[in-house]
Amino acid sequence: MAQEVARDKASFMLQAKSLGFPGSNTSKTSFFMAQIMLRVFAFAFTVAAICVMATSSQSIILLGFSIRAHYSYSSAMRFLLVTDAIVCAFSAISLILVCRLRRSGSYLKSCFYLFMHDMVIMVLAISGCAAATAVGYISRYGEEKMGWMAVCDRVGKFCNHMMIAMVFSYLAFFSYFALAVMSSKKVMYQANE
């Protein structure tokens, strides 16, 4: 009876591994392919956000004065640009490290460091997105109780470009969120094996 249970358990484990559960080569390959794809996406999204943000500006004439809107006039938008640049750089670096990790022998330890990296970059990305979203919301809708007027009705082209840049930044954040979830799940499964 005990031998049958052990044989059934071994058979189940072989089937589970062949279906892509932790421990199989298929699982490791799909894990690394997903890691590479999401890092490439994060890199591309941040490059797009930086390009859109850095090239957007709009000038208007209001009461005889020329007024120019540019990302560098807002500390929150500058912060978003810097965080996007950092996320972009670390995405490229981590892409190289993930390729080297695939050949590494210390798999669990490497997955843990990858998880920590992804968490730090994810928090950095959301902080830049949150700061820019708050300023963007006030720019678009104003804040009547504080006396802050909306400016996007006057510089709509600029505000639309900033919104596109923020969408790209949020997409990079969601890429890192997915990476952090994947890495934490992998570390948890590897630790239980």
C-alpha cells in the first residue's frame, strides 16, 4: 500500500513537472522568457515616455504675454522623467543580468535578488507616476477650494502629451509589478522544493 502511494506520488510529480510547474526545464524557460519580455516592455515604455515628455511643449499668448508650457517647469514632471530614466537604465541592466542568471548555478539566491530589484524599481516607478498624476489632475481639473485653476483648457496639446507620457510610465510600472509577482512566486516555489 505504501509503495503504491509512493509510486502514485512520484508519477504525479513527474506529470506536474512536465506540465510546467516549478522544477521543470519548461517552467524555467518560460519564466526567463517572460522575464525578458517584460523587461523589454518596461524599457520600451520608459523610452517612449521620456521621448514624449521631453519633446512636448506649447506656447500661447494670454493677455499679450507669451506663456510656454514645458515639462521642466513642474517638479513632479521632472521627477517622473528622472524616475523613467532610472527605470529605463535598470531595465537594460537587469535584462543583461537575467540572461546571465539563466546560466547561473545559485538559482534561488539569484531569484531572490531579482525579486528585490524588481520591488525597488516598481516602487520608484509608482512614486514618479503618482507625483505626476497628482499634478496632472490639478492641471486638468483645478482645485476650487485652494483657488488653483485648471490650465489644460489653455494648453491642451501639452496636457495631452503629458497624459500620453504618464500612460507609458504606468505601463512600465505594471510591467515591473508583473515581474515582482513572478519573481516572488518563483522564490516561494523554489524555497518549498
